[in-house]
Amino acid sequence: MGITNFNIQITEFDKKIKNRCKVTASTNSFRKEAQIHIKRNDVDDLLDKIRDSNSESNFPRDSYIELGKKLFEILFSDRDIFAEFFYYYKPFVYGNGNGDTTDRLRVILEINEPYFQTLPWEIMYYDNSFINTFNRVSIIRKPYNFGNLPSKKVSDNTLKILIILSNPKDTTYLPYAKPEKDSIVKVINEKLDENAGQLHAQIDILSTDFDNIEKEFKYKNMNKVQVYELGKPRLEKIRELLDKTSYNIIHYIGHSEFNESDNSGIIKLSSDQGNAIDVIDEDFAGVFNNKRTSNLGLVLLDSCESGFVSGFNGLAMKIIQRRTIPSVIAMQFKIADRAGGPIASKFYGKFILDFSPESAILNSRDTILYDEFGYSIEFLSPVLFMATNNENVLENKNNLNGNNGIPPKYNIIYKLLKERYSELLHYQINSKDLWNGDRGLNNFLVEIINKSSDYGITDLQYQNLSKVYDDTYEIFQYYDVSNDNVKTQKK
């Protein structure tokens, strides 16, 4: 099946019939227009219960489920649209017998009705499960009728991440904020070390630290990844940093909220004295102009209600509407401080390998589905906004992972596969069932070991036949192989 884009466009409310609008659903082989209706009072009451809940206490899980059911019934009220969706959704829930881990279903929402923008479609619930429980089903929001931003470039083979830590002294203390930053650096080092063998963090003096001491830190990984930290962030300082450096990722850890009286998102930055300054969504989004975002592929806002949308207002919505950044991830509900670290670790552990925010956020949701505190509904909070059709929001000419996206630990197999691909087709090694007892394939694996020194493998990485077997099978599971290349990871 591969990747299926299930596109849904929702127009503004019908001016003649109250609370009704048109929905258009489409895939490569299907297109249907229909009318959908909504009982706003029922939905609004449940939405208020969810928004008023405190993330550190028990969630109103029943309210999430009830609202999730209503949203699913609204969106898929048309029989034909539901049938088409269920055709693609069913294999992930009930199994399709082939176990193909490359299959994925993407529900892409383009909404032009302000009220429907407000609704948390990410919590849709069907047949005793939240749709987002399944790690190969994603819900993506895109600007209505927008074209396609290109992926951004990673310059000089160096991925640059700016982490903004904001905990002004007159706001609630965030004890897990600094550990979250540390966990990001740690997982990046671990993944680079795992895939390249010898990358370690160094510290140089460069920016303002979290304790408001006038210092700057930069974590530098062998000219591959640089993680910059900015504490005590002022809006002017953020502008200044973006004017000087072309970052690929901006990750905000701190406080934010949605102000219903003003109908605007608020992010809490700092004054020179370290007190909180409320910056409205329009002003914060204004930082991300074309010049400052030339290489910026992702903004991640790990803060309460940063992904909440009211009409076309809200922090993440205002940023994605500027159409200068391919992707924004933000939290639509209140979220516990403690949840940020586990989410970030899982997220960057995947994103650093393929530059796909979609697959990375799918990878991180299950981290907080069940944690040390029990069942957590917070896994539904992240919202992915995309202004591009490309899954990979960053491009790197000299990919961080080595040859054409293949991690460097596979390099020797990659080279041999290029040399011997036509011959290896005889062994039909795309099927694991055909691996056992095949003398020719066994000889190929032994050859990898024998040629290790020829290809500069000096760390005994492939002195174990089972290791060679596992890594070779890994390539055939997750990568397309052709006569002249090993292409990027299958989608």
C-alpha cells in the first residue's frame, strides 16, 4: 500500500444553512464532495472541559473520548467518504496479513472554516481507539489551498538547532526544562555515535544560559550538528540570532497560553530584568520572515496551548500562515513539564535520521501514552502543521546519515549491494522466508566479512555473521535498492 494521502478540505459554513459546510475528500483513486453538519453546543461544552483541565492532575478522559467520537462522526458522516477511509485505515487496526512496516496513512486536513480550525481533530476516536494511537496513522494540518514549500537546505553539512529556554522569574518554575534540553543533546550524540561511530559533544562559549548568567553555550558534534541554547530570551535577541545564523530547527521550551478574551496566542518571553513579557502570536510569528527562515525547516513549540487554534489565530497557526517554514509542531492543550523530555528524546532520535517531523512525532507519541504516572492523554496534544507536500522538511547534499540516507554503519553492505545487485536478485532477498538455507546468499554475507578491511572497517563491526545478516535485512526492509544506487528510505 505504501503511503496513502487521504486529503480532506473543509469550506466555510454555508451562508443559507446554519452549521453546515462542504467537505471534499480525495485519494489518488477517489474523490467525493459532501455536506457535513455540526451541533456546536455539544462540541463546545466538551472542548471547554478539556481546555480547563490541568495537565498535572487527572484528565477528563471520558470527555476526550466523547469529543473524539463526535469529531470522527462529523468528519466521516458521508458513507462513501467513511468507506474509503476505512479501506486504508483497517489494515493498521485489524492487520492486513503482510506486516509491511512501510505502509502509512496520512489524513491531511485543509480547513477554511474558522470554527473547524478550533477543533482538536487529533483526538478523533473510532472503534475503541484514538486514531493517533496507531504509529503509522498521522493527522496533518495544512493551510487551505496552499501550494507547496520546498524543503530547506542544511548548509555545510551541519544541522543547526536553536533551543530557546524561557522561564521568567515571575512564572511557574519549570524543573524539567533544562533536563529536556540536555536530553535532546544526549539523544543526538547517541544517534550520531550509533550511526557514525565517533561523535562526541564539546562545549564552546557562545550564548545566554538558563540561569541568566551572561554566557552562551554551543554543543558541537564534529561539524555535523550544532545545538545552540538561548536562555532569558527577549524578542529582540531572537531576531538578532536569526539574522546572524541560519538555523534549521528552533525548539522552544517554556510558557505559553491562548488568551480567549483577545483571541490570540501568547508566548512568554523575558525582559532585560528577567520578568515575563507577553508576546502575541502575530508579533512572534513576525520574527520568521523570508530572510530569517532561508534554512529553517521546523519550529517546535513545547509549551501549553501553543498549537491551539481559534479561527486563524494561535501561535503555531500564525507561524505556518506566513508560509516561510515547511513545518511547525505545537501543543494544543496544557501539557505537563515532565512530558517534554521523553517526547523530545524520541522525536530527535528519529528526526536526526530522516528529517521527517511526521515520522518523528509518530515515534514519540507512544512515549507518553503510558508513563510512570500511568495512562496519559497528553500524547494527543502535539499538532503537526505542514506547508509542504514533502515529508522530509530538510535536505542535505552530504546527508548526515552517509550515502544517500543510508546510515554509515551500513556502508560496506551498501557498496557490495551496488556491485552485486543484479546477481543478488537471484536470491530474492526481499523475502525473509527465502533467506534460510540459501548457500549463495550465505557466501555473500561471508564475503562482507572478508572484505571488511578492504572497505576500511577496522572496528570488528562485521566479524559476526548474524550482525551482517541483520543489517543486510534491515536495508532490504527499509530501503529501495536499484542497480546503481541505494535510494532513500522507503515511505
